[in-house]
Amino acid sequence: MTLVFYVFAVWAVASALLCISRSNALSSALWLVSTMFALAAIFVILQAEFIAIIQVLVYAGAVMVLFLFVIMLLNLEVVPHDWRRWRGWVIGIGLAGVLGALLVPLGVYTPARLAREVSTMPGTVDPHLVFPEGDAMAAANVAYGAVGSVAQPLFQAYLIPFEITSVLLLAAVIGAVVLAKRKL
Amino acid sequence: MLLGPSLALSAVLFVLGVAGVLIRRNAIVVFMCVELMLNAVNLSFVALARLHGVSGQIMVFFVMTVAAAEAAVGLAIILAIFRHTQSVDLANINLLKG
Amino acid sequence: MIQLVWLAVLLPLIGAVLNGILAIRRPGAKTAVSVIGVGTLLGSFGVAVGTFTELLHAPVASFRVLLWQWLPVSDRFSVDLAFQVDHLSAVMLLVITGVGGLIHLFSVGYMRSDPGYARYFAYLNLFIVFMLVLVLGASLPVSYIGWEGVGLCSYLLIGFWYEVDTNSDAGKKAFLANRIGDFGVLIAMFLLWWSLGTLEYTGITMRAGAEFSIGSTMPLLIALFLFLGCTGKSAQIPLYVWLPDAMAGPTPVSALIHAATMVTAGVFLVVRTAAIFTLAPVALEVVAIVGALTAFFAASIGLRQYDIKKVLAYSTVSQLGYMFLGVGTGAFASGIFHLITHAFFKALLFLGAGSVIHSMHHALHHARSHADAQDMRNMGGLRRWMPWTFALMLLATLAIAGVPPFAGFFSKDEILAAAFARGTEQPIYLVCWALGLVAALMTAFYMARLVAMTFLGKYRGGDMSAAHLHEAPLMMTAPLVVLGALAVAGGLINLPHFAGGHAWLEHWLEPVTEVAAMVMKPLPELARSQEALLILLAITAAVAGLIGGYVLTSRTVIATPEHAAPERGLWRVLYHKFYVDELYQLVFVNPVMWVSRTALWQTVDAFLIDRIGVGGTARVAEGLGWLGSRLQNGQVAFYVAMFAVGAVLILRTLVR
Amino acid sequence: MAAFLASIGYAHWVIHVLLALPILAMPVILFAPVKSARYIAFGVALTELVVGIGLWWAFDPTRGGMQFVTDITWVEGFGIGYRVGIDGLSVLMVLLSVIMLPLVVWSSWRGIDQKQRGFYALIMALNTGMLGVFVATDLFLFYMFWELLLIPMYFMIGIWGSSNRLYAATKFVIYTFVGSFMMLVAIIWMVAVVGRATGAYSFAYANLLEHADLLKPWGGWLFTAFALAFAVKVPLFPFHTWLPDAHTEAPTAGSVDLAVILLKMGTYGFLRFAIPFFPQFALSKTVGTVMATLAVIGIIYAALVAMVQPDLKRLIAYSSVSHLGFVMLGIWGSTVESVQGAIMVMVSHGLSTGALFFMVGMLYERRHTRKISDYGGLARVTPLLATAFVITAFSSIGLPGLNGFVGEFLVLIGSFGRYPWLVGIAATVVVFSAGYMLWSTQRVFFNRLTNPLNEGIGDLNLRELAVIVPLIAAMIWIGLYPGPLLRRTAGAAQQYVEMVQSALPKAALPDPGAPR
């Protein structure tokens, strides 16, 4: 299982790197789509099947298509060097490096270690005791199926945010129409 | 069970996203890098959802809707700017300044 | 009558107010104004005579008339507006109201044709009010009201014809010089109150002896500061510059203020606070030296002046020097005696000059010539047209020169004798005596020169104007005659022993000066022979000066100012008053002006505080604002970088 | 008279009426027709005068401490109350502002032609603010009135001023505001400290004064905060540059109010708040010498600078800086004579400088210029104005027999004990003040009339005379018979000096020679 994870991980990182480095906007868009596919796969590995599907359908499908559409619409000629001057480069890489140095070590966290830090009782603690929700999710997964286990809390506990997102989307649509149309 | 590595992967992707935003001049590519960063965050959400329960996945769900909305509006703005200045080069879109 | 002494002050005050109203409302009503003006003066002269006679045979030497509490601040400091009527102030009261009255009478004639007639009398009455307050004041602050009040009136009167800039400048100069003197009196008052706890004259004389020891610093300080005030008011060496310029005022004003009354205020103050001065022998020496120096110095300048009033002005400064010399030697009575006699003959000289100027002005006006009515070089031979004025002026000249039978001789000789007597112990007084003697010679010389140039020889003013010359009207010559009589008889007041008298004034002033006399070593007795020698010396000096002056002036040909040869050498220096005015302008006035203009106003105020302080803070705020605006430079990447830096910082703190 | 006042319970309602009347009059003036604004304002001013004058008899000088006291809690939680009262220090200032109000309104009869309603409403607001400052015995109420004053003054200078009025108005407000916001911090700090120690939080002056010793550790900082706020208002030497600008640009009414009352708030503040709260620090050797030296520098510096001013109003502004330097010297002289002298200078400076500004305003109304060089030889054309100006000029340079001398003499002789050298230097101002005043009088009135424009200007009319004559009468009355005024402030001055003596070691306060 972990071997498959690493394959997809490498695939995702490689395509992300290429997405940044391609000078042609179209190719970098396509490479981004490929990272999304890699991520979808990883989601499946992490037993979040519904999210994986959504990732592919909504994110890769809709959003990236929108990007491609806009890139095509503007048919930008390939800018030979799309990079910023070297000064911008140095700052960019530098900051990214520092950020990476801070974030990547988080990878060392295993559930057990996380549990120990979170729980106040001394001594090693069983992660399952500290994070009961994880098992409950697994049970729900089994009981209502992959989609059900997500849908059930979505329409009960998180109903209000759900409605708000619909309003947000409405606003976004109107905004996009107003901004993009030449004359109303 | 894969928590550590997926967090590390999410960190790397996030950092690449940040680098992309800082380096690239093309507005749309910068935009895409932002999308990449969002994906990285989604990954860490999902990874931790294993521990913290389904609320992690719901967060991803919401992140995606927000990302979609943001992409739509962002691209509309870029379109409007492009129509005005025939270029998407971020360096010389700097009217909004002190 | 003594309790009603405030009437003497109230009457001229009412006169001043009434005339003031008339001046503004109906300046034309000349007769009403003159009646009020002179009437109130005669009234107060009557009160003065009444108080004097009552005081003559009053049991007590001094009376305190309380009007009201002026500054009731606390129990340890409460100044009453009270008048002190004692032997000294009664005498001064008589002199002021007497001579003042005569001068009021004279100015009725002199100022008749002047449009500001009512205003003039208002100021003159106001002057008499303040002079009386000064003399009668029971404490230093009350005298200070009079002290500055007379300064105010002299400012108003000198600058009476304010249309001409030089006149108002002269007025301002007089006031400022007086103010410098007043500063000295103020400091003396503070020192006095903080050391003796009282400002009343009686209190000071009583407590001074007990509190201070002879020669200690406090009385010396107080005395010197008081003397600074006196030099300002009585025009002594450092601060005399304003008196010659004060001649810009109408002549009766010069007669009243700058000869008879105001300028003697300094001598009066010294005698009044004699107790303090005697406790500081050094201060007395300073007074004597300054007096003698001024006498000599002013007399020398007087030798070469051509404006008749300027000559008399310098003569006044020199005679004041004599008074201070007299007081400086400790013979206070002789100082006051000379003050009185000087008031008589100097007022006479000034009024005589006034008549001359009046008729010259009248004549030149008719002849349409723009010659200066006061310049002696335009006059000459006026004897024929103005016999009365000539005779009286001659009389006064003999008096001031110190020819025996006249008043001047006795008072001046007494001062010189006192100086000589004191000189036998302290040699410094010998020098003063010598200076005094030479000054007497010079006084006689320039007075003779004055008389010769104006009255003798032939008339230099052109025959056109000669036709209109005439003797001054009776109204003006009457006061002259009275003053002439006083000038002659003045000596009787204090006829010294060798001349058969019993020095009445000296005994009269005993109660005032006895406290001082106790402290000071009495004047050593001069041997008969020495005394006779002194008298002889004084007479020869007087006569030699007179003859010299007459002979020299009548022999040289005097050219009218237009084509007079420029002065040369020593005469030029004398003519330009040793360039003292220019020196003061250079050393004091200009630097103060420069300092306050550039140093203080431009740099400190406008630049330092306004530009740097206020403007500076404004610029700092503006700079900070500009810095903030630099952050929003429109570059999206720059904003994201800022985000990233923020994120890094937060993470650094959290992750650790 | 006192009996009559007691019969109508004068003591209870007088302060509230004095404060409320102008505020109530404001809306009436604003909504009245333009022509009648002046008359309403003048009517209110007269009633204010009639009501206020009663204080002269109602105030009982023998009884020390506060009179006409009222204490209504306003904000329960913080102990802020509507606490007012008058004592020896403030009775003269209240009377002065009450007397000045009708004169100010009447003097701007012709001068103000546009937006009259706004102008008179602002005068009313200004007057309430002024009275409020002097009667408030609650620190919060005091601070509120203190800041309330800035607004009307800002508008008055800003709208009706002359050429660069906005610069002067903003400078005035910012200068005062920067100075006084530290004071607010200090007030709150004090109330907090005292509240915490005694349990009850209250802004009352008496309560804070009682526990003043609790504030000793912070005495230095707190005093500096108060001192900064008041020094700007006084104006003490380095903080005075706003005054000449504010005066030259303000309309007559504005600069009279500014000169007569606003400047006194600073010195009143020192006497009432800054020193009694922190006597050990305020009157210690170092602070005392520093403040006294600043005061004397202010006296001499302002007099010297006044000598070279081309503009008449600016000259008078600098002269008031010099006069107020005397008040500061008097306060720090800390003897009964010097404190009484300081209060007397506050009153007499108000009269003489107020009169001077009125007259310059009248000249400005005729010739619309303040430059001395534009005038010349006016004595022939306007004898009345010339006589009035000369009398006021001599009163302002301290001629004995007029009001200026009384205050200055008492200040100098009172503070001579503690600062002999400083008083010696300060006394030289007698020469400089004579210098600048006579020089300007001569160039305006006593020289040849060359400028044809000056030919036509008319002399004072009846209205203007009615403004000036009472002031001159007051000057002569105070000059010759200041007894009643001195008696009224004696109690408060005595109390102040006792407080000083208790706070200072005996040696610091010399005593004059063997008393009478």
C-alpha cells in the first residue's frame, strides 16, 4: 500500500514541478490537471473515495476546463521567458525553501505521536482512544457507504455552511458575468 | 498509516505552489499555482480526516466550492484586465498602489 | 490745613480732567482752559502756603495723611496711599506749586496761538499732580506713582508737537531713559522690603540704623540702585542724554519740568532716603563723584552749543551735578538749598529764553524766513527790543554764575565748601571740589556767551524780521519779574553764618536729616582763613568766567548758521556732545534691535520653534505616511511575498 | 445686596444659569433670522452679565474653600459628577469673562458681516466653555470643557479669520490638543490610583486632593503631563508660537476672548491642579528654578521680539506672552504677595490687552490692515481713539496708578525672596515693554499723517466708546483702588501658600525682614 502511495506522490510532485516550470501556460495547465489526478488517486488510498471522485469531477473537470478555456480565449503567445527577473527568482525560491523547511518536518507525525502531544495524560496513549472519531467514520463508512458517510453530517451538522456556499457560488457567478461581459 | 508521508507531500506541493506564485509573471499561471496550493491543503485535510473524522472531508468539500467560485471570479477579472491592457503580465498590472 | 493736603493734589487733577475734556470736545475755549489751568494751580499754591505756615509752628515735625489702603495684600505687606507732610515735602510743595504756578501763567501767553492749547494745559496740570504725589508720598511705592507719572507727563509734553518726528522721538527717548532709572528704584524697593520689611520712609529711617551696619553690602546695594533711579530722573552721567533732546518740547515745559521740578526729583529721593545713603559711605562717594563729573562734563559741552535752549539744558545738567555733589558730601541741606535757588534762576532763564524765542519766531514768521528761531547765531542785539527780558536774564546769569549778592553764590559756595571740608579727610572730595570749581568757571563763561550772543552786538536776523521784534507781552514778563526777585532774594533762605545769616533752611530741614547726620561723621570745621580763601576763589572763578565769555564772544564775528564755518578740533567734539548719543545708539540700541530682530525673532521664534519644532513634527508625520504608501506598490507578487514572510514567522513560533 | 441675593437663593442656581444660558441661546440664534442674531446674542450676553455680576456680592471672601458648590453624579460607574464651585482663584476670572461677553458681542457689531448667526452661536459656545473651565471642580468635567473650547475657537479663526487663517487655526488646535491629551492620561491614571487605594473611584477635585500623597511615586511624570497641557495654554516660552498666529488671524471677538480668558486657563490650571496635586515635585528647587527661568525668558524674549513686529496684533500677542510670563513667575514665587500679584496680572492683563485688541479691531474695521507702517499721525484725525490707546498702552506697560502696575509689582516683590536674580532680570522688561509699546504708539498715532487713506477715518462712534470706556474706567479703578479685588482673592492665595509651606522644607521659603 505505501509503495503505491509513493508512486503517486512522486507523480504528483513531478507534475507540480513541471506545472510551475513550463513557460507555456497551456502545458502548465495540463500538468496541473495531471497533479490533480495523482491527488485523486492518493485520496482513494486514504479511503476518501467520495472526495477523490469530486476532485476529478469538479476540480479537474470543471475548474481546470475553465482555466483551459480562458487560456484558449486569450490565446497568449508563448512568452519566451515568463520568469521574473533574477531578483524575483531568488526571493521566490528563498521564501519557498524556508517555508518548506518549516512545513516538511511535519511529515514525521505519526498518529501515535500526534495523540501523545494532544492528550494531556502522560505516557504513551493509544491513538484510537484519543481520536475516537476516526473509528466512528470507518463504521459510518461501512454503514452508509462512502457517499452516505459524508452526506449525512453534511446535511445535518454542516447544513448552514452548505447553504452559505450556495450563496457564495451564486455571487461568484453573477460577479464573473458582470466582470467578463463587455457591455451589460 | 500514511499520515506522515501525506502531510509531507502536502507540504511539498504547497511550497511548490508558493514558489510558482512568486516566480511566474503570467497571471493565469499564478492563479493555477494558487489552485495547486489549495489542492495541497485538501490533501492534508483528507489525511487528517482519518483521525479527526469525516469533518475533514467536508472541509475539503467546502474548499473546493470556494476554489471554484474564486477561480470563476479571478478569471473574469483577468479577462477584464486583459481586454483593457492586452497583457496578463502581473509585473505591469500595478495601478492599485499607494 | 495739613490734613487737607490732598486738596493740593486733587485741584490740578480736576483741572487736568476738565482741560482734557475741553481739549477733545471744544479745543477752542482758550479762556476757560487758562482759567481752569492757572486757577487750580493757584488753589494748590494756597494749600501749600497753608500747610507750610501750619507746619511752621506745629509741635510734631511730620504728619501722615492717610487717603485709603492701596495694596492691602497681607498683614506683612500692605501699602497705604498716604501723604507724608514734613519739613522737606512742605518746602518742595511750595517750590513746585509756586514756580509751577508762575510757569502756568507764562504759558498762557506763550501757547496762546497753539491749536493744542487745552491739551497742553491738561498735560501740565497732570504733571503737577504727579510731581506733588512724588514729593508728598509717604512710602516708596506711592512716590513711585509720582515718579513714573512725571515720566509719563514729560513724554507727553516733550512730544507735544508730535507732527514733527524728532519731537516724538525725543519724548520716547526721555521716557525710556526714565524707565531705566525706574528699574533701579524697583529693585531698590524689593531689596528694601525683603531686608527691612517696610517701604514707608519713616519705617526705613527708623529700622535702617538697627538692621544694617555701616558699610555693609545691603545698604550699599539699595543706595546704588536708588541712585541709578536718580541718574535716570535727574539726568546724571550715564542717563543724561534725554535732557538736551527734551528741549524739543515747548519752552515753558522745559522751564517747569526740565529745570525746576522733575529733574530735582532725584535729589529729593536721595535726601528722603538719606538714612540708607549714610549707611553706605561708598554710595555717597559715588553720588559725589558722579555729581562732580556731570557738572564738569555738561558745562564743557555747554560752551559750544548754539541753540539757546540746548545751552540752558546742559547748564541744568551741570547744576544738577552740583546738587548731587552737595548731597554726596553729606550736606543734604546745601543740596536742597541749591535745588531751590536753581529752580528760581533756571526757570527765569528758560522763560526768558522762551520770550526771546517767542518774539524771534513771531518776527521770522512775518519775514517768511525759515531760520531757526532758537539758534543764537540768528539773534544778537535784542537788547534794544526786549529791555526787560534782557535785564532779568542778566540778573539770572549773575545768579547762576555765583556772583555774591545773588542766590546762586550762596548755594554753590556752600556745596564747594562742604566738598572742600569733606576733602580734608577723604582726598576724593578734593578732586570733586576742583571739578566743581572749574565747572563754575565754565558756567559763568557760557552764560556770559549766551547773553552776549543773544542780547549784545548787532542783530544778525536780517532787517526784514527786525521790524517785527517786540518785547514779550505783560502776561509773560510778569512771572519773569517775580522769578527775578526770587533769584535775587533766594540766598536769604539759607544765609550762611559768615554772611550774618543763621542758615534757616539747614535748621528747618534738621528733623529730616537728623537720623542721617547721627550716622555720618559731621563735616570738619574749616578754619576762618580757609573759608575766606574758598569764597575768594569762587568769586574770582565767577567773575573771570563772565568777563572771558563776554570778551571772547563780542570780539569774534558770529556768522549765521547758513554760512557758518564747520566746527573743527575740540570745538567740534564739544559741539557734537562728545558723540555720546551716537555711542549709545551704537553700543546699546542697535545691538538690542539686531538681537531682537534677527537673533530672537527670525532664528529662534520663526525658525527654531516654528520651522523645526512645529514644521518638523508635521514633516515627520508626512514621512511616516510616505513610507506606508511605499508598501502598496501594486506588485501582486510583492503582496504574496509579504504573506509568505508572515506565514513563516507565525510558523516559526508555532512549530517550535 | 448680599441679603437680596441670599433671599432669591442666588447661590444655588447661579452657576447652572451661567453655564446653561448660552448653550440654550445657541439654537435660538442659529434658527433666528440673520438680522436678529446680533440682538439675541447681545440680549443673552446682557442677561449673563446681570446674573454674573451678582457673584461680586454673593461671593463671601472670608469663607475659604469652594462656594456655590453643587455635586450631581453623572456617570455612576466611574465616579464622574457634575461638580461645580467657585473659590478665590476662579471668582475674578468668572466675573471677567461675564463682563467681557457683552463687550465682545458689541464690538463685533460691524466687524462681522457674513455668516453672523454662526459667529454669535460660536461666541455663546465659547463662553460656556470658558465659564465651565473655571467653575468645574470635577476633573472629567474640567477636561471636557477644556477640549470643548477648541472647537468654537477653531471655527472662529478658521472661518472669520484673515489671510492664512487655516494654518493658524489648525496650528492652534493641534498645539493645544497635543499638549492636553497627556493630561487626560494623567487624570485617568490619578483617578485609578486613588480609586484602587480608597476603593471608591471619583473624579472629584476634593477627593483627589485629599489623597494627593498617594500619587507621590508618580508625582514627576503626572506633573509634567499636567504642566505640558497648561504650559501650551499659558503660553510658556517654548510653546508660544501658536499665539501670534492665532491672534493675527482671529477676528476681533476671537482674539479678545483668546487673550482675555483662554490664556488664563493655563495659569489657572497650574494654580488649581498641577501644583496642589504634586507640591513636593512642582515646587522643588530644580523644577521651581526651571519653571521660573522659563517664565523670565518668556517675559524678556517676548518683549524683545514684540519690539520688532511689523503687525500690530502680533505685537500685542507677544506682549501678552510677556505678561503671562509674570503670572508664571508669580505662581512659582510661592508667597501670598506673588500669588495675589499673579491673579491680579491675570485680571488686569485681560482688561488692558482686551481693550488693545478691541481698538486694533476698530482700526482694522476702518482700514482693513494691521501693518503699523500703513498707519501714521492718527492722533490728529482720531483724538478719542488716540487718548484711549495711550491710556491702555501705559496700563499694559505697568504705569503705577493704572491696573498693570499693581499685578506686576506684587509679583516681582513677592517672588524676589525666592528668585532674586530672576526677578532682577524680569524687572528689566519695564524698559523693553515701554520700548515696544511707545514705539508702536508713536508710529501709529504720534507722527506726521502722510498716508492719504488715513485722512478719512472717523473717530470712535458711540458704540465703540461704550465698549472701551468701561474697560478704561475699570483700569483706573483697579490701578488706584484694588482693595476689593485683593480681598476677594486673599483667602484662596493664603490657602495656596499654606499648602506650599506644608509641602516645602522651611529653608526653601525665605521670609522678609522683621515684619512691621
